[in-house]
Amino acid sequence: MPKKTNRWWFWRKNSVQQSETQQTICNPLSGNLHHYHDSPDPQQMAAADSSTDEDSKELSTAACAECVQAAGHTHTHSYKKSLRLSSDQIASLGLKEGPNDVVFSITTQYQGTCRCEGTIYLWHWNDKIVISDIDGTITKSDVLGHFLPQFGKDWTHQGIAKLYHTIHENGYKFLYCSARAIGMAGITRGYLQGVNDSGTILPQGPLMLSPSSLLSAFHRELIEKKPEKFKIECLTDIRNLFPSNSQPFYAAFGNRSNDVFAYKHVQVPTCHIFTVNPKGEVIQELTKGNKTSYSRLSELVDHIFPLVGKEQSAALYYPEFSSFCYWRQPVTEISQEDILLL
């Protein structure tokens, strides 16, 4: 009898190799080959009847070579998460002086395209900035200032729009900084744009809000009453955008001692820090005994906020020695004995 050949062994081995070759998946990142086996097809059994070990080795070698070649040609880009644009990226935007409307969009397979609109302000390195709080400073109170404007109630301090508008006309930039949650950006921006005092509106300026949830921001500002945490970090970050030997913040308006602490931390001159109470009385931090109002303060704008020209005066660089803060008649000190005599 003729000797039996191991044809079934050759067919089986070749079929497995061909099946593995067809089902080979190449991972270009790790360089590993992952194999998935399927049940053999009867037609493939008959076609692979005369295969040899050498053919199976050639197929396996060719498959590996193609996979390695595909992995070599694959060029992957690595990206780093960042909340800041580089100088080159900012230059490529082609910004103009003043406000610039921008739109950030992202497209996904199931949610479609989502857009986020914002405004980028381009200022000069030597511009003078006036910081303003919103709740309790522009509005009459912290809590009701969140809700009453949404129902059409005018809850704005009298005369603040005229004061800010006059300061802005003298060449100062306004920065609105609040501990509100960033989810209220649209509502807050709409409120600032809707403030109208006999035809006078608030000047435009960047709106800085806390990048936290609504509940956490509400709890931090109204329950803990520590909004200075966010304001210090935010204003310090903005101050670092300017040259180290300059002082971009010229004045600041707030309604609490926390605001005063935050403003002093970023080196706002003490003589230009103003706080307002729910009655609308404005108090200068340098002379706390003297109370005024937004309307009366508008009459002294040219003295407190001198006109910013091409050649800036010394009062801008050294506000603590200006005629308003230094050379005016100081408040008379009264001793305890004089008080008892009264």
C-alpha cells in the first residue's frame, strides 16, 4: 500500500495561517498583532489542498511587513490641553483694537455642532483699567440682584451708569469681575447691556466670571461670603499680562470688605478703591468717614480720573500724590476730650 501523506496537516496549517492573515489587525501605536479566528470555510479547504509550509510562512511574513509599513507611515498629532492661547495663536486671529467677537465650535457624531460665543478685547500695554463688581455694586444688593432684573425690576444704583460712562470718556477701560458662575454669563451680559439711565448705558468691557457650577458659586458668594478667592486669582492673572513695572489697575468699585482685600492684593491704589452700601452711599477707602454718592462722584471725575492722553500726566503714575488724594485739606482730628466737651 502506498504511504499516506500528511495532506490534512498541511491543509489545516495553511488554512489557519490564511485565516489569521485575513483577520490580522494591526495596531500602529503598540506594534502588536491581534488575531481573531473564524470557523473554516469548506471552499477554502478545497482550494488550500496543495499548500506548503513555505507558502504559509511567506504569507505571514508579508502580512507582518505590511502592518509594520502601515505603522511607520501613520503620523499622529499629539495635543496638550490648555486654557490659554500662545502668542502665535493670538497673532493668527487678526484681532483689532477693542472688542472682537469670536465663536468656538465643536462637531460630534451624535450631538451635532455646539457653539460657544465670546468676546476678546485687545488693549494697549499702558491702558488704565477700572475694576467693577456687579452684585451689590451695580445692583442694589447681592441676593436680589440675581433675580429681580430677570423679572423686569430695575435694581440698579442711581447714577452709576452716568459715572462709568464719564470715566470711560476720559480714556479708561472697564473690567467687570464677579464671583457669579460662568453659567450665568448670558444673563449677566444681558443685564449689563440693558442698564439704561436716561439714555446713558454702561461702557463695554470684558466680563470675568467664576468657572464653577451655579450652586458652588452661589454658595461661595452668598453663604460663605468669600468671593475674594476667585477675584484674587482672576485679577492677578490679568495683571500678569501687563509689564511687571506697570500698574494697569487704576481704580476699583466694590461693596464689601472682601472686595477691598482683593483689590489691595492686586495693588490697586487705596485712594482709588470705592465701596457702596445698599443705601447707595459711596465710601472711599482712604477717607472712610466721608460718604458720597455715584451722582456726586460724577462731578469730581476730572479730578479723580484725569483725562488719559498721549502724554499721560504724573497723576496717573503716582495717584497717591495727586491733588485729590494728597494736597487737599485733611479731615480734622478730634480728641476724646473735645468729644466729651461737646
